[in-house]
Amino acid sequence: MIQTLALLHAAYRELNARKLFWVTLALSGLIVAAMASVGLNEEGLTVLWWQFDLAFLNTNIMPVDVFYKFIFANLAVPYWLAWLATILALISTASIFPDMVSGGSIDILLSKPIGRTRLFLTRYLTGLLFVMLQVGVFTIAAFLLIGFRGGSWEPWILISIPLVLLFYSYLFSICALLGTITRSTIASFLITILFWLLIFGVNSGEQVTLAGRTALEISLQYSQEDLKEAVDAGDPIEVTGPLQEMCDEDQESLDTWESFHVWFFTAKTILPKTDETVDLLERVLRDRTGMEIGGPPERQEMMFGANQRISNREFRDRLQETMDDRSVFWIIGTSLLFEFAVLGLVCWYFSRRDF
Amino acid sequence: MMPNRPLSIDLNDVTKTYRGGVHALRGVSLQVHPGEIFGLLGPNGAGKSTLVKIMMTVVRPTTVRGEVLGQPVGHKSTLARLGYLPEHHRFPAWLTGRQAIEFSGAMCKMPRKLRRRRTDELLDLVRMTEWGGKRLGTYSKGMQQRIGLAASLVNDPQLVLLDEPTDGVDPVGRREIREVLTQMRDQGKSVLVNSHILSELEMICDRVAILVQGVVARQGTVASLTKSSRCYEIISAATAEIGSTIENAEFESLGEGRSLIRVPTDDPIAIQPVLDRLRAGDVMIESVLPKRESLEDLFLRSVTDPSTGVALEPGANRSSDSDVKTFRKSDPDSTDGGDS
């Protein structure tokens, strides 16, 4: 316990010594301040003392607490915490393992009565301390903001702390692996970013193929209904023939999209699910607080498949349903399995390596 | 020394082969007693640091038999009773000297009160009390070395392994470090020093081992290892004619009527007949000095291939064990001539 506390204490001192830690914290403060400067009333939006009358955004459309929760869950967390702040955190923490295994430093640590695996994992946790403090301060500030400005004291907001921490830990495990093997801060940072881009690519691919598949499923469903109606009505072959042809075309396209989607989904199942982990925040806020963000008016028709009668709302609801059906275990559990596998690999390597 | 107590270090047949077939150690055996300062010498790449790192679990040995402080090599808990100053050690620059020492103490599981008290004592010992609150990044090399030494001693170790402890330290600091080490010896603790500054080692080491190409070429007290080189050098006005009448002595003319007679013995009684002979010949005797090989001479002799007279190239290599053993066996002083 003394050793663990000593390592945590040293990590805290390290954070204090890093300017980027304070820069990130200051930026977090600025973002919360920016959120606080924006308000909502019956006429529209307020920014400090300026009033912007908006017909589509006012308290009649959206309650003020939902407005702040929406900003927090859909803008602040995904764009600040899970993107910009994550890059800053990676820059700050990428050097932890290369520094630790550098000559002269690792000798001191390994010559102490502490196991290598424990040493590595404790250092790993101290790296997560950076993000925990950043996210903790930001989220608590947002919690207070929503409480005071929105009049809603919503403790579920705080779930973003473990969620963003989990999201970051997926990337940090890769960063730790690369930092230990390459002993290079730049290499570990850049390759981690590339890995993140790979995850992003796989996720985007899966989302696109899922969207195509969903649209074609709906389209096929409509085509089959039309065909069934025509057959039931005893329409001639001149009518049912093109409908049958449309069904066949939809089925063929659906099979193609399905096969692509299966590939992307399998890859995604193996890889950590960064986006979906962060998106769990919105799901939690929707389920636990009843936060419902209205979508745009239904006026567009989807262009997937031959059938163009699919409404945007129907398509989005079906897609949302599919996403919501994905269990927390699938999102977090399989991501953690990946992370544990990476950590297991790097622990094995670290335990066997000569320094 | 306290020979009745178990050995602080008792290593046998330590080998280490790195990836690529580089033989860093080829069966090293080494014994260090309690209350002893032991010097580990060797050219660059001889395997000194690898041997120390194996004892400190930084490097995994290929094979090892033996114990450190009565426990098998690699026993983690035993490390709490060891002190270690690595060569080119590097504490994080954002820590102060005091924090670095306390961190080392905490990693050895020392309670907070004890490590704080010990830190105060050690800062005083290495004369860094005034600088203890400043960050290591502002320290000179010598000051960092002092803090490193203090950190290696924070747990009051029974055995301390120091890799180039006086590197970058000024002459005053070097003397202070030597005093610290001799104090430890007086307290019955063991010190293993790995250094290239042979004159310093000669001053404080009870015994030394010279490592060459991963094997112990010589091990013993400096006196025993240099015994064969001991002699008396007599500078006088003796002529070559008189010199030739003295048995087993070397005669060398120094010019201007002076000459040097070298008698290979460390026994003062043995040179009395020589002096009598010179007196009888009415030869003026200028000086009579006992001489022996310095540690540096011994070291150079150890790293020089006797067949070619050329010093070995630095670094471990992939040559076969037999090459090294032949070189080692060719030297009569290679065995431990006296360890008490």
C-alpha cells in the first residue's frame, strides 16, 4: 500500500509539473464558462447580455435543463472530452511509459521490492489519473452549471466520469503497449492516434453499412407489403411482376449490405468501442432522466433502395432501436476484454524484458 | 570483516547471454563478505553492470546459482534490504531532492515517519540539506549523484551496490563518499562498488574482482593479487659489476653513476644481505623503497592479452568460452589469493 500511494503521489506531482495539465484544465474551465454564458428563454437564445430570438430554439421547444443536458451530452462530452481533451491527454501521458523504461529510471524502480506487473499496472492507473481529474473537474462543474442555471440537479451527469475514463483507457492501453515496446513518446503517441483512426474508420464503416442495411430492410418490407397487397387484390402479372422485381432487387442489395455489415460488425466487436462508450452517456440520460431531444421535421425521403417512401423518422427510430439493443456488455465488456488483452500482453513483455 | 556471518553475496556460475548471442557473463562466481567494501573492475562491456543488475532484478540471468543476503537471487522482498545506485540514474526532474529520497524509501515500504527522519539524516550526510527542497532539474551532475547516493541508503541497507558512485562528483565530495562507505563497512554492512576510478577503489576496497569478457579474471585482496609483483627498489651508486653478483636481482643503470637494483621480495629481511653487500663494496645507498604493482597496473595486466600484449577491445562478444578461459588460466594471479 505504501508503494502504491508513493507511485500515485509521484504521479500527482508529475501532473502538477506538466503545463499541459493546467492548460487542459483551464480550457475545460473556459468551456464550462462558455456553457454558462449561454441561456435559453421563451424568446430564444441568450449569450451573456445579448438576446437572439429563435423560433426553433426556446423554452417552449426545449426546457432549459434539457438544453444544458443536450449541450453537455452532445457537444461538450463528445467534442471536448472525447476528442480534443483526449488528444491533449494523450500528448501529456504518452511519455509516462517511455520515461519509465528509460535507462537510469527503470533501474531505480525495478530494484525496489515491487513486482513488475504491479509496478506496470500502478503506473498505468496513475496515467488514467490525468483523465480522471480532468473529466472529474469538468463534469462536476457541468453538474453545478445544470443545477444552478437549469434548475435540475441531475446526478446521472456524473456517469460521464467513468464513461470517458473507460473510453480513454482503451486508447491508453495501446499507448502503454507502444511506449513500453518502442520507448519512444512520439512513436507511441502517433501510432495510438492511428489506432484511434482505425477504430473510427471501422466504426464509420459499421454505421454506414448498418444504415444501408436498415434502409433496405425497411424498403424491402414496404415492397413485400405492396406485393402482398397486389397479389391479394388479384392484380395481373403486369402489376405484380415489377413489384416482385423490386423485391428481388431489394433482397439482393440487402444481402450485399448485410455481408459488408457483418464484416465491420465483427471487426468492431473485437476492437474497443470508443464512440459507443461515450454515446452511453446520452442513452443513460435519456433512460434515467427522460431527456428527449426532438429531431428535425419529417420532410425528407430516404434514397436507399428502390423504395423512396421511407421517412427519416422511421429510419432513425429503427436505427436508434438497433443501437439501443446493443447491450452494455457488448459495448463495454468486449472493449474491456480488448483492453485487458493488451494490458496482459504488455505486462508479459514488461515482466520478461531486460533493462 | 566478520567471516562467521553468512556471505552478503555468494554467486556461482552466473551467465547471461543477450539476444543475438552476446555473452555478457560466462559463469561468474563472486563472494562478498559482511563488513567489506568490494570493488568490481573491468573494461567497458566486461559485464559489471549486467552482474549488478542481475542482483537487483533489473536483468534476468540466463543461469544463476547463489544468494544475496541469504536469499536466492531475484527474491523480491530481499530488495528492501538492498541499496542500489545505478550508473546514470535518473529521478524525475520535477521531484525535489528530498522527495526523491522519500520516494525511494516509500518504494522500500518504509513508514512515513521513519523515511522522513532518515531523509533528514541523509541530506545532512551528503551535505544537501539546503538544496533538499529544490527540484532535481536544477541540480548539477555531482549534486544529483549525492542525492542518488542518499536515495540508495535511505532504507539503511545491509548491502549496497554502487555503479560509478563518484561520477561527476568533485574531489571533496569523493572523499565524503569514501568516508560514507567506510562508515558503512565499520557498521558491518557490505558495499559493492563498480568504478573505473581505480585509485579510489584502491584506497577503500578490501577486495576486488576484475571482470574481463564476462569472466572473473582475478578476485582477492589488492595485496594478494599484487603479491607476485612486490619488490624492493634500491637506488645506489652500485656498478654493473657489483649488481651482477646479487642473486635474483635486476640491475638497471640510471646514468650519472646511479643505478637501480630491483629485488623481487616483499620480505625486508631478504634484502639485508643485498644491503650488506653494497655496504661492503663501499657503495653509497640513496634510497630503499618497497614497491608493488598499483591496482591500475594490475587492471591493465588483466585486460591485456598476454600472448599479444595488446589490450582487449571493449565490449562483450560472441567468442567461445574456451577462448576466454585460456586467457584467464594463463595468469598465475587469477585465483583468489586471500579473502580475509
